[in-house]
Amino acid sequence: MSYSIGDGITTLALAAGIVGYVYVMQRSRLRRLEIIHEERMAAMEKGIPLPEFPLEPQKVRQGDRTVVPILGIVLLTLSVGSMIVLYLNLPPSERQMWVAPLPFSFLGIGFLIIHFMNIESRR
């Protein structure tokens, strides 16, 4: 397999983008800490008490309970539809390939079962 110069440039550009993103995020974090430090030092000089707070904001997100059933429905319907299309469109000698999407339908059914089991356990 031969690679072209364009492939190398694309890879380098992607790597540079990732490194640049990490650098910018690190610099913004450091700048935010510097601003907090300056504010606290100015308040200490004036004798103003400041409440203690964490330097890094806590990101607490509640899990979205609709993602698992939606993913289960999407996987199940796409795989069943694919099985029907494969069965109807393949020549008779290759018709046994209709079962190829079957693992995805089992995965969708599993997601739906897990979702409904969690609903029952929360009651």
C-alpha cells in the first residue's frame, strides 16, 4: 500500500490540531487560575474575606435515561430492516447471509431489556 504526500499532510494536520486544542485548553485553564489568584490576593490586601471554593469547577451531570432505549430501538429496527432487505434482495444461493445483522438486533434487545429492568428496580 503506497501513501501519498497528501495522506502525510492530513495526518500531520490532524495531529497538530489535537496538540493545538490541548495547548489552548491548558492555557485557558492556567489563565483562569491566574485571574482567581489575582482576585484573591487583592481581596487579602483589602481585608475582604473570600469563601473557599474549588479551583476546578465540578462538572456533575445526571445521566440521560433516554439514550439507552433510543439506541436499543435504533439498533433493533435497523438490523431487522437490514435482515429483511438482505433476505429479499440476495440471490437464492447467498440467501443465508440474511442473519449477518442478527448480533445488532440482539444488542438492541439487550439495551431495551436493561432499560426496562432499571425502570422496575427504581420503583
